[in-house]
Amino acid sequence: MTDRGLTKARPAPLSGEDRVRSADRLRVLDARREGSRWRLLWLLIGPGILVMLGENDGPSMISYATSGATYGIGFFLPFILVTFLAAMVVQEMAMRVGAVTHRGYGELIFRRYGAFWGWLSSGDLLLTNILTLVTEFIAIRVGMGFFGVPAPIAVVLGVGLVAVSVSGGRYWRWERAALILGAFNLLFLVAAIMVHPHVLALGRAFATWQPLPGGNLQTMLLLLVSDIGATVTPWMIFFQQSAVVDKGMTPRDLPQGRLDVLIGGIAAAITGCGALIAAAVLFDHHVSIATLQAGAGFATALEKVSGFPVAAVFSLGLIEAGALAALTISASTGYAVGESISGGHSFNRRIKDAPLFYALIVGATALAGAVVLIPRAPLLAIALNANLFATALLPAGLVFLLLMANDRELMGSRANGRLANLASIAVIVGVAVAATAYAVVASVTAMTGGG
Amino acid sequence: MDEGHRRHIYEGEPDEDLIDALEPDQLDDAMNAPLPRRRLGPWARAGLWALRVFVLGVTALVAYAFVVSIVRGG
């Protein structure tokens, strides 16, 4: 990089991590030299799609489905699209900062803004990631439970998937395996098509945002913030910036990186809307949301209303959503802690060269899986509060991302322009207002014994 | 570039080809080099203090709600 003033002389020996990454980069350079645009895109997509589909995780899909089952097809359908637009603004910045600086988010906070913010960010991420991983295992357990798979086997399969996925010793292999799994997020779209939604109602909802949600203000507010928390979260920033660095993307790859974010955002928005539309059939049949036990009863309720195939597809979708998020969220945990303590933090390293990185990924996943199996564990409280923690602490994460994206010493000519800053500030203000409202409502509910 | 040559370099040699595929500050050694602390103006420092207050306040509310829900047997 010539415009950052931070370059240094090339050392002669290549590390194992350099060797693996540079072999992948040679493919990119060849594709660019040959003018093969599709091959170039194929080689460079990944982090953006994974982060967007990864955020369509178990609790997120249940949140969208709950919105549909509570209010039907209306306001929340276009609202989901807006939240994904916000996510795309944020993730484009994370991708750009990673590609230009070649440093992860956690590392940049530590080194540029000091230990307080560094430890607060990574500590917050560790806590919310473990809570969120628990909710992913709840989703996997619920999904597999529909097919009669016992909970311990579901948990072992989930932890085993994460352990196997990190054993390849190469970022590229991990990313492609995760992308294949992510393709099954489209099951929610299949479920939506299978319930034969009213096309006119869909068109009316997107065009007019009608009907508006009525009834209990607190329920509406919680779903609103929950849907925001289902789309923009701290782990996404950590993950994408670190994954872009691990993949070896450079400023020349920014156009493909932006396409990656766009494709991921569109795919995730479609499947998120799919979950809402599939569950809206419960609203049409006046199924009480109170009987759905925070998502655990969706498949059973859908089976009664729409038949076994729809319920089975929805359950398979939940398994995929939980499994993919287990991969990406555990990876973001390994990246964040590795960057904070300046330890090895790359899928391009062998296990013996980055033992803590791999141990954190598998350990955090195993810990979350074990929590799900504890008799009488407060799973409902964890499921409800995981998104709350993430949303409440998101504004701080977004502020630092904005500071990094405007840091001309690091970003040079790739720093944020006026439009990007306006869009980012709008997202930060919106999230901060929603997070504050959510925190106040939740704490008042706790104080008054409601909820 | 013919197919044979491409396959040869993908297998990891020679080092010169590999090293040329990475930007200088993308190498493992360079990525571990220290970065200077960012100098912030008074407004930015005040903003970060406000952010600390916000984060700690919201965290306290959320933690309270979380503990209460667990105590109630969530």
C-alpha cells in the first residue's frame, strides 16, 4: 500500500501462513490478469455472504418468524429489508477497513484506541458470542428434535461440525465448506413458497408498509429491536474484517468485496422474509404466539396448520441456521481473542501453530453446547437476552468502526466519503435509540415483574 | 500463462512468485508490526467518554434484566 505510509521492507522468509495465503492470492492475480470476471468474483466472494447468512441464525429466524406469526404480512416485511440495508452499510465498511489495513477489528481497537476499549470490545464479544452460541444450539436441538433426534446427539453433531470444519488448515477450505452449508438458508424461502402466500398482500406490504402492527406497544417494540438485533451485531463486524484479512483481500478487491456484501445481504434478506412469510400463516389461522414457547413450537404449529412438509423444511432451516452461525460466531470468537492477545489467529495456520485460536473456536462451541444439556438451565432467559446484550453494546462497536473507516492515516484515499458517513451515522443513531429503548423496556419489565 | 505453469506455482513454489502475490504489509511479519496510537482531538475524546457512560449505563440495565430473568427461572 503506498497511500498509508505504513509499509515496511519485505522480509525474505515466508511463514507457513504467508505461503498458504499467497497461493490463494496467485489464483486471484491470475484471474485478474486473464480478465476472467466471473472467476475473480468466485474467488473473492465469501466473507460478505457468510456474515449475512451467518446472521440469519437460529434466534434471528425465530425473531422474523415471531414477527410474522404475531402481525402477519405487513409492516415487518419491508422493515426487514431496511435492517439489511443498514447491515450492508456496516459490513461494507468492515470489509473495506480489513482489505486496506490487513488488520482485524479487535487488533485495530487495541492498537489505535488503547486497552480499555480493546478489552471492553473483546470481552463484550466473548460474552455475547457464548450466549448467542447457546441460542444456536437451542435452534439445532429444536430443529433436530422435530425429527426425533435426542438433544445430546444434536449437540455432539453441532460441536463435531465445528471441530471438523477447522481441521483443514486453510481459510479457503473453511470458507467454502461454510458457504455450502449457507446455501441451505434458502430452505426458509422454500418454506415460504410452500405456504402459498397471497401475492397481493406481499406487494401491498412492500409498497405501503401496511398493515401497521397494532396492539401491545411493548411487544411491538421488542420485536422491532429484536429484528434489528437479528441483522446488525458486533460479531459480524469482528468476523468480516478478520475474515477479509485472513482471505488476503487487498484494496484492488474492493469492488468484488462490495458485490460479496450485496449478494449476501440480498440472499439473507430474501430468506429472512421467507421465515416471516412462512410463519405468517400462523397469524392467518389465529395461532397464539404465546403457545410457541419462544420458537420451540413453531415447527409443531406449522405442521398442524400447513402440514408435515412445511414443518420439516422449517425445522431443517433452523438446523442450518444454527449450524452455520455456530461456525461463523465461533470463528469471530477465535479471531477477536487472538487479535487481542496478539496470538496466532488464522485458519491458514496449522493447529499446532495457533493452538489458542482453534481451542477457543471449539471450546466456546462445546461450552455453549454443554449449557443446552444442563437440566433446568435458563435457556429461555439466555435466548431472550443474547440479542439484547448484542444490540445494547452495538453502538460502541459501530462508533469505532466509523472512526477506523475515517482514519486517513490508515485508510488513505479509501477512507469514508460524506455519503458513507451520513449512512453510517444514521445507522448508529437508529441502533442506539433502539438499543436504549430495548434496555429501558427490558429493565422496567424486570423491575415491575412483567414480561 | 499456460496451465502447467499455473499449477506449478499454486503448489507453493518458487517463493518469489508466492511473495509477489502478497502486498508487503500483508506478510505475517508485517501484520504483527505495532501501529501507533491514534491522536484524538478534544471533541473526539469527549465523545468517547460519553460513549463509555452510555455503554456502562445500558450494560447495567441489560445485566439487571438478565439476572432477574434467570432468578425467576427463565
